[in-house]
Amino acid sequence: MEVVLPFVIGSLYAMAIYMLLRRSLVKLLIGLGLLSHASNLLIFTAAGLTRSKAPVIALTADQLQPPHADPLPQALILTAIVISFGVTAFALALAYRAYRSVNTDDLDQMKSTDA
């Protein structure tokens, strides 16, 4: 599994960059979503995959007993998911408003309507 994840992350980043460079506003939003997913997987993979117990301290122990999962990457990914949801929602509202005012989703045509 650890060998496959770098290839998945690399392909997600490649697809995200490809979609971000397209001229369609919808493809730009899809690329933004792919970029956030790739970043989450990168954080998860860089922390190391551990198939072990949950990071919970037992009542009788003073500290975590190995093997345990590291809780910090999980907290970072959870925060990144919430932030990427907010950014995606804002970008979706902004794209909808831009489409309503210009009546196109082509970024080159939107650029030509600037005064």
C-alpha cells in the first residue's frame, strides 16, 4: 500500500494541475478539489501508515503504549478537509456569480470582458 500511494498522489497532482490550466471554470473547480485531495493524501502518507491501535491513552497508563497511530496527521488532515471545503464553497459561489454576470465559463472570454 505504501508503494502505491506515491503514484496515486503524483497522478492526482498531475490531474489537478492539468485541470487548473484548462480554460473552463468548471474544470478549474474540479482541479481545485483534486489538488486538496492530493495534499491530504500527501500529509497522510508523509506521516507514515500505521495499522495499529487508536491514539487513546488507557486509564491505567501515563502515556501512549506503542504501537499506536500518530494523532497529529489525522488532526491536520481533518483541518485541511474543513478548510478545503470552505475554499471550494467560496470558489463555487464566485464561479456561479461570474457565470451569471458574463454568461460564459470560458476564462479567456471572461478576461476580455474586463473594462
